[in-house]
Amino acid sequence: MKAAVMHQFGDVDVLKYEDVETPTPRPGHILIKILAAGVNRLEHYIREGSVAPELPFPHILGSDAAGEVAELGQGVTGFKIGERVIPMPFYPLTKDEYDIRPISTAPSFSLLGLGTPGTYAQYMVIPARWVIKDNSGLKPEAVATLPVPLSTAVRSIKVVGEVKAGNKVLVHSGASASGSIQIQVAKVLGAEVATTVRDDAKAEYAKSLGADLIINTRKEDFVERVKAWTSGFSADVVIDNLGGDILAKSIDATRPLGIIVAFGFVAGTEVTFNIQNFFTAQKQLRGSMASDMEDFVWGLEQVRAGKIKPSFDHALPLSQAAEAHRLVAMNKVTGKLALLPWAE
């Protein structure tokens, strides 16, 4: 089969399009023919070597995919050859940990394309327990942009952020793959949503997703805009996809007793903030990582109902995986890219 393979860490050129052996499904596993693979920003960091410096080579990246059942391993029931499916993008690798919740706390928890070969290939093998039937009715390239952003958005907004109808929620980076879905999940739950962007084109995109207030941080201070939007009370929940110095300001944009969800570190992993202002206002800082399958299933139900739409930018042939990474690294993508393993 064809795959985008990396043999070392480095810039986008370390992704090589080449022939590798097609895997065979073990008992309890499914061989999936990948029709489209999503590209996540995290894969850019993995490729650079900043996430998993002990990663063994050669390695295939990729956590998100849409595909169809190609072969069933011994003992697998409930699936048919040719049936459209979606692999869960993360799960425990040890079978006796499958029922731990949240699954991200399981000792063997791992991400597709990190602890196992990923989705930048024509085929992949995954335990049947972590395969979901695709009833979305969407094209594979659109479905492939959903698994990580949708499942983690539901987790961060609905479960960790506890967003409810009537809440005022701030979501950073509203035109990103994660932020664009988080806006939609918050709206499904009945919240009013403010979001930050860095240019006018992305502002229009965020508006099309249903954001009630769009803040261009190149022109405006988001803390002051949120306070004005809430008549001085600040946001009930802030989803911080950025980290670094932005997280300290996100805390300032949150009302007393409000919740700040730390969800990313694009702006840096080190954060300094005034602890006195934090604890006297009794704010809550929570981390959100990955999701359970139940979160993903709930999100897919909203997709099927037309309440959440994939944030699909465009697709490239798998042979252009390096170009896809270049576009992501340069922030030239609104939403998310997909790779097509069977395209010329």
C-alpha cells in the first residue's frame, strides 16, 4: 500500500510518499480502507520532534480518518465488508483498560499516529471496539476532518466546561479546526458565543458558524470586548486553545466562579498569572484532553441532525502530505485539510 512515511524528525520534507506492507487484521481487529485522512496541527509538532522524541522510525502519522471495512479479523461481528466507518482517534492500547473513563486516564492511552501507525496510508488496522459506523451521509473528506476536533470539542465544551443554555462562552481561535467545532457545540447547547480571530476573512468564517461576537485580536483587546459584551460580568466559560500569555488574559476574561478550560499550547507552554485575583474570585482552571467514545458519538448525532458541520477547507492527494503540513504550519488553513490516499 501507499503511505506518507517519516524516517526522522524534521521539516515537512521528511514526509515521504512510498510503498509499505499492507497490514493484516489480528483477531478482534478490523482492516480499514482509508478513503480520506484528516490533518491535525498536533501532527506538525509530532513531525518536528517536540511531542514524542522517542518515536520509533519509520512511522506513519495521522489520527483522523473516514473509511470502509476491508477485512474482518477473527471473532469480529456487527460489521460488514464495504461498510463506511470512522476509527476512534485515541484509545487505550491494553484491552483490560478499555472500560476506564475518561479513557485519557488509562495508562496505555494513546493517539493514532503516535503509539500506533496512523491514518496517512491506504489501509490501517484498529480494534473493532474503537470503530464507529459512519451514518453521516457526508463525503469521506468531510468526515475525515471530524474525529479529533469534534470529539475533543464535545469534551471541552459539554463535559469539562459544563456549558449550559444561556451561558456566555468565549472560544479562542474560532476559525481553527478545534475552535470552529467548539463554537458549534456551544451553540447546540444553547450558549451565546464570542470568539477570537486574527484577520477579517477568518472573522467572516466564524460568523458563518454562528458566533455572536467576533473579536479581531490584531485590532482589539479581547478581555475588554468580552466585558463590554457581558455588561461587565465577563464570560461564564472560556475555552483557551492557545496557552502562553493568552491563558492569563483568559482568566481575566472569566467571571467569578467561572470556568477556564486549558485546551492547547500554540502560544506557549509556560503561563504566569496573578494567583490572588484567581482565588479570590474563585475561578476554576481545568484541563481538557482527548475524549471518550460517548462524547464522539454524541457529536456525530449532532452532525447527522445538521446541527454541526465539518470545518473542511480542502483536500490534497496523500502524496502531497508535506504540502498539507506546510499549509498548516503557516496558518494558511481555515478549518481543516484532508488527504486522499487513493487520489493520483
